[in-house]
Amino acid sequence: MTKLFQNYQRAPIEFVKADGHYLVDQAGQSYLDFSSGIGVTNLGFHPLVKQAVADQLDKIWHSPNLYQNSLQEQVADLLIGPRDYLAFFCNSGAESNEAAIKLARKATGKSDIITFTQSFHGRTFGAMSATGQSKIQDGFGPLLPGFSYARFNDIESVKTLVTEQTAAIMLELVQGEGGVIPAKHSFVKELAKLCQEHHLLLIVDEVQTGIGRTGTLFAYEQYDICPDIITLAKGLANGLPVGAMLGKTSLGEAFTYGSHGTTFGGNKLALSSSKKVLELLNPAFLATVRLRADSLKKQLEDRLAALQKVTAIRGMGMMLGIEIRGEVAEVVTKARERGLIVLTAGNNVIRLLPPLTISEQEINQAVKILAEVLSSMEE
């Protein structure tokens, strides 16, 4: 008998140990993790990250935001570099998106934000209201007003929603929960142009796509745009709770003393991990990520694309989706039984978020298992 709310559908195993890219359950069974804890342990269970956290734990693990925090300054500098942004640290992707919504409204004096159908921005009230999926919103009563939902990759549907009260447009450059659907480059360029023409803020949700996941530190770097606000979380601290919002320096006057805050956000323990993660994500490392990502996608296409069960393979970098005929729950279970952990994105997409440090041998192993599973399910 459990004393927990039953808001999760948990598999009947518990991971009790981790080593590199492998998880070990209570029975001693080992699994190759191609989920990275839902895009969180981007570097696997990395010894240098572990050591950085252990070192910080020996010093001090919490200090409130009433005092100076040099780790926040250092991590902000690593995130921002020469870019013209300011940083705010919090505890999760939902919190970073809440901060972005508040900043956009306060900076513009306007209330409305355009997002997209099938988007996902979190489960707190503002982030849930920004999310364009009724299954996330159903049963919670009136949502936060001011949100409207355009069709992803359809600029005309965005234009019809712009009004005098529109403060911002908010999007993921790859819709993760919505099916691993990348934004078209032409669409993003037109979207950025529309924002400039109407003096709207462009908010890019990089909670899942950021921190090297798509082959660059931020996915927006591959679209030749400069967002006004960027939100981050997941891989930023490689498993410790953290979120960050970056906003252009010109927006700094909107977040003055007392306008927004957090008790735990930007704490020293999480930021010690974030600092080490960002130090490891250097240009040479990211170049290797791109090579491995190309190899993974090519192998998936070579081994899976011809299968009757598979209808599409898509994504960016180490964020890939395999669309299939039928529901994916059985695929996830069968892959796990063979020692591979994968995710879903909607009802019919297998989502792969392997660690960025994955080896070629481990890629081969994962693709082999997926090919076996999907081949066994051919009609």
C-alpha cells in the first residue's frame, strides 16, 4: 500500500545505483539509459560533476539570496559569455518559464503571450496556461488568461493572433513532449521578424533543447536569431534541481528589488554542478556531440527507416524521435526488458535523449535493441 498520490505511472523497478551511462535496479539488472533522466543527466553520472558537488557539500550547501553568491556570477558568465543578457536562477523549467512570463508582462506592460499547440512549458499555473495541450490543463479550472495558441511552423496562424496587448511569442525550437518536432528555419526567421515589426519579445524555451542537447550550447544558435528571453533547466546541473532565465540587459529594469524571488533558486550545491557542466561543454566537446548525434541518426535511419512499423525519424542533435504506427508503451517496455531505457513523446513517438557523452559502442547497442524490438512487432 502506497501513501503517494498516484499521479505517475511508475514501472515496477527501482534504480538504486548508477555508473556512467548505466542504471542498476534493485535486482542487479543493468540498463543503458537513453533517456538521461528525461534530458537531465546530459553527461551521464559523470565523476567530475560528482566531485564538484561533493567539494561544495563539504563547504556550504545553502545560502539565501540575501547575500552575495559568487557561484551564481560564475555560472551566469559561463552561460552568457559575450552575449548581452542577465541571469536569474531558480529550481526548474516550470519556474524559469514562470519567470519569463512575469518578465515579459512587466517589461512590456502588456498581458498576452502567443504560444503553440502541442507545446509544453511546465505544470505550474502560468507555465501550464502557456502549454498548448488540453491533456495537461484539463480539470484545473480557469487558466491564467492572456494565452493563445498558434499552429507550430505556421507563421500565418501566428499573425492572426497578434493584438495590441501581445507582449511576447514563446516557443520551443524542438517540441519535445509534442512529438520531437523541430521548428523550420524559415518559420523561426519569419517569427523573429514578426516580433521586431510589432515590438514583441521572443521567448525561447530551451529547457530541453539547451545545454548541448541539440549539438550547440543553445538550440537557438542554429537558427541565427537572438531571443529576448531564454529559459533553461534539465541538463544545466546534470541531475540537481536548477533552472535559469536569461533576459536581455535592456529588460533588467523590469526585475528590480522585490519584483521576483526564490528561496532555493541558485543555491550553491546546484550551481557547483552547473559550473562543472558548463566547463565540460567546451567547443571541442560539442563538436564530438554533433559527430555522435549524426552517427546515431544515420544508424537509426539505416536500421529502422525501412521497417513497416516506423513512419518517421526526426529531431536535432541528441534529441531524436521515432514515430511509429500504433502506441509506443509496448516498445518502451520491450526495450527495457532488453536493457535499454527510452522515453515517449505523445502516444506514437519514441523519444531518445541519450547522454551527450555516449560512446559509439553504446549507440550500436541501443540501435540494435530498438531494431530487434520494432522488428518483432511488425504486422
